[in-house]
Amino acid sequence: MIRIRNKAELVANGGTPLNRKARSLALSSLEAALNAVDPAKIVKSKLAVKNSVLQVDKYRFNLKKFKNIYVVGGGKAGASMAKAVEQILGNRITAGIVNVPRGSRLKTRFIELHEANHPTPDEAGVKGTRRMLETAEQAEKNDLIICLISGGGSSLMPMPRDRISIEDKKKLTDALLRSGATINEINTVRKHISDFKGGWLAKKAYPSTILNLILSDVVGDPLDFIASGPTVPDSTTFADAISVLEKYRLWENTPQSIRKVLSDGRKKLIPETPKADDEAFKKTYNVVIGNNRLASTSACQKLKSSGINPLLLTATLEGEARHVATVLVSIAREAASSGNPVSKPAGIVAGGETTVTVEGKGKGGRNQELALAAAIKLEKTDGMVVASLSTDGVDGPTDAAGAIVDGQTVIRARKAQLAPEEFLAENDSYTFFSKLDDLIFTGATGTNVNDLSIAIVL
């Protein structure tokens, strides 16, 4: 079970009976959402072997027809997914390697869990990805490759194209993460500087059969953007990648090796990423086994069982974190005053992934920034709470999953001589909430389906 480690302390910080109740409801619904997207549980519910036939979704694979079964992949949920697949297939697995974040504690028998860095790629990630490509290239027509993909896969499975160095790729990744670019825009660039992503894994594995099991961390589940789509036809081009860098004024400072690859690609001097008409995709099967909607609906179900009227606002949330906070609080205030769009007691759930355009020198993540902006709008209310977290348990470059706020948060801050507006201007939400003990801690959850924000109105 995934738990919020400091739940009791966070509830106690509410100050008033109504705030404490609202905090408890918000945190319990977040825990329910996290446990609903437990990777091992999802894999075991989606995959089954009966009479040597592997069943997943609408597909059936007669395992007797395959000489070898290989398992590859990467992502924050990779370890749990790999262990679950082992428990289902056992010694039918010939070999496998899955890149996972450093510190994974799970043990496997047939699939190697290869540790690498996240969110910026490293040489260990390159080494593991190279071995995946070697496995794919040696696979034959009567072999099955099961690919396990989850959020974080883009960073954990790096394979720089041509003469691009891992250092140059890290530099660009850091710049993109700070720019305010969406994950789709970031992955558009990643696909075009990679020999693995953007459909290249499927291309190099052909004519073997690929079953791709996906735990989605991208809003709307566009297959070619989840972990940058290593087994999916790419819908973007080199020109699109350049446009992203120009949009966020990064092109001029992009490392020369990357600029050359992208420019050569736009001039058609090097091959584009594989497109939908490539024959490799005729033997590739992609299945989304879990996503943010599953987490969001589970949060709603928990709220309903607790006597709260739930409203799933969206599972495709996007936008600047502080602006999203303003909208979320505005909806909560409307519900409190008019019963529209949901009557009290209410729980408003919004899932997806916001962005932060970093202009200050502080420390934080998109969920903490959303919570800080919400706290300012909630000042002096009672029985209204906003909690927001990243489902992987790591919000930005911090050890916190997110934060929780209510109408007393800003009042407590001012008494401690903290100016919330100044911390928000510096993108320093982590420091702000550290001083108030309102950070949410789960540790690494082993899953990743975007973020979840919940507003409680009592």
C-alpha cells in the first residue's frame, strides 16, 4: 500500500475542525488514487496466460509460436511492471533488461533491473538502452518482445543520435524542463535527437513481434509522446523540434551537435523518425494499461464513499501551475457560494500536468507551486482545502510529492514572517512549505500517471 507518510501531521496543521476534516478527506482520496495505479496490480489485472495463450486487452498471443520472449523498457514504474510480468510468464522469459531509477529495491529473476538517472539522462541509461537495442536487433521473426513503458522513460532510456554527447543532451533537457515547455513539446525534441525513441525501437526490432505495455504519464495518452514513443509511429518532424526550441528561445544556446542533427534532419540529409506507413508497425501492438483518468476516478470514488459529492473536472489538465490554482480555487469558491458546478460537501478533482516557467532562484515543483498560489487565494476561508501531488512521489527537483493548503496557511505564514507572494515570485515553494510543515511526503511510489489536484469544499 502506498501511504502519505506524514498524513497525521498534515491533518493536524489544519488549525480548525473543518480544515482538519477537509485535509483528511483530500489526503485519503489522494492515497486511494495512488493505490489504484499501482503498476503491479494493474499488470496482473490486465495480463493473463491461459493454455499458453497470453491475453491482454483485445489481443491474444500464442506463446507456443514464439521461440524467444524478451522483455525491455524503462520508466519509474519499470521495476514493479517487470516483477509482475515475471510472476505471470516465469521462465518463459528468455532474457530482459529494464532501465529503472536509482535506488530500486525490487528483485527479479529473469529481467535485469538496470539503474539509471532521472530526470536528466546519464551514461548508465545509455548503456542499458544500447543493450535493449542489441536485443531488439538480434530478435527474429518468431520472437516476441514485451516492452514496458512508463513515465520517466524518456530520461531513463537515452540513446543520443549521431555525434550528440550525453552531456549535450543533459544540458538541453535541463533547459527544456525550466522553460515552461509541455511534456509533448519536450518529447518532440527528444525523439529527434535519439536513436531509440520516436519509433526507432520498433524499426530496429522488425520483423519480431512487439507488445508494448504502457502506463501513461502524458495528458490524453498520445502514444507517440509517452516516453517519447519508442515503439510508436512519430507524428512530429525535425522542423517541429526546431520550432519548439525557437518558441522557448533556446535555439541559439542549444549545443552545436544537437543543432546540426536537427538542421540536417530538416534538410532531409538524415532519415526522419519512422512514420505510420512503416511496415515495422504492422507487428507492433500498443496497450495503455493505466493512466491519470484511472487515478482521478479512483479519487472520486473514495470521496463519494466518504459522503462527499465528487466532481471530476478533468483528467487532461494543462497550464501554468499558478494560473491553474487560481481557476481551481475560483471553482471551489463558486461551489461554496452557489452549489455550482457541484454542491457542498464537495470534492473537485483535476488530473494532468501543469508547467512552471522558472524565473526565480528558488526550489520547488509544479504541485508545490500550484498549492502556494492556491493558498494565497484561499486566505481566511474555512473548510476549503487544496492538495496537489505528483503520482511518482517526486515533485520537481525535491523529495516532496506536493503540498496541501487551506485558508489558514497564509495566516500562519505571515505570523512566521513569511511573505507567500515573495516565495511564489522566486519559485521557492519548497522552502515556504518546509517552514510550515505542509509538504506531502510519500517517497518514490513506483508509479507515474501525471499529477493530481483536489479541492475540498465543506
